[in-house]
Amino acid sequence: MTCLIFLATHIVDIATVVAVIVALYAIRQQSKDTHFSLGVQLLREYEKQFDSEEMKRDRAALAKEYLKIRPGTLLDEKFEGITDPIDFFEAVGILLKRRALDIELVESYFSYWFKRYWQIVEEDVKKFRNRHNDDSFWEHCDYLHKQLIKFGSEHPEHRELLEEHFGESEMLRFLKEEASSCD
């Protein structure tokens, strides 16, 4: 009889432990699902901002300026006046680094524009950093760029992310398209 009581007690203990593990797993899954849903909502808000008339004007201003000159030749004061699209991607990079956004969603929503804009401004960003002796300017754009390349290397269907530089004709086409986005 004592053997049965001992066995029953341990079965109840084991069942309790299993129930706690299952509950913790369910809470963890629900937390992950909620985090992902919030990330999608945040990304959609950023998409609205990126497609807003104000941002389209900012993107067009940047594109028009770069249609006039060669990348890497803007003066600081001129460069600072047209960085809103790059500042936008800096914020996306911060949110990605803080894990508020998912790299696959960021890639899907913004990689087309980011990769091209980053290629256009990267030399000016480097010069700006050197002139101000501060590498922290747009550092999260660097992070975003590296994460997109990493994502592309891990996902063969996204190999275009590994493309470091687009050709001159592609960049000219892109700048013209962006410059006319507010016309």
C-alpha cells in the first residue's frame, strides 16, 4: 500500500512539472507571436512614413542633388540638408539591431531602396565621418547593410542582396525614378 501511495505522489509531482513546462512553452510562443505581430505593425507604420508625400519630397531632393554631382563630392552643409531618407534607414537599422524588427520583413519592405541609397551616399557618409572625426554618424545604416548581406548569404533566393554595387546605368535609372517621384 505504501508503495502505491509513494508512486501516486511521484506521478502527481511529474504531472505538475510537465504541466509547468507546457505552460512556460505556451507563454514563450505567445510572447514570440506578439513580438512578431508588433514588429509587423511597426514596419507597416514605417512603410507609410517612407511612402508619405513628405518623404517622397525628401527622397526626390536627395536624388536630384545626386543627379547633379558624383557621389562622394557633396559638401557637409549640402549633405546634411538632404539626409532625411538616410536618417529613415538609420532608424530602421536601430530597430533591427534592437530586435524590434525582423530582417526578413525589413528585406522585403526596404532593401530595394536602402541598397541603392546606401551605395549613392556611402562615400559622402565616410567623408562626413572623417571630417567630424566621428564614426557614429549613420552607424546603424552600416549595421543594416551588413545584416542584409548576411541574410542574402544565408538565403540563396535573396542573392541580389550580396550585390555590393549596382552598375552606373541602374543607379542613374534609380535616381531619375526617385527624382520624379514627387512630380
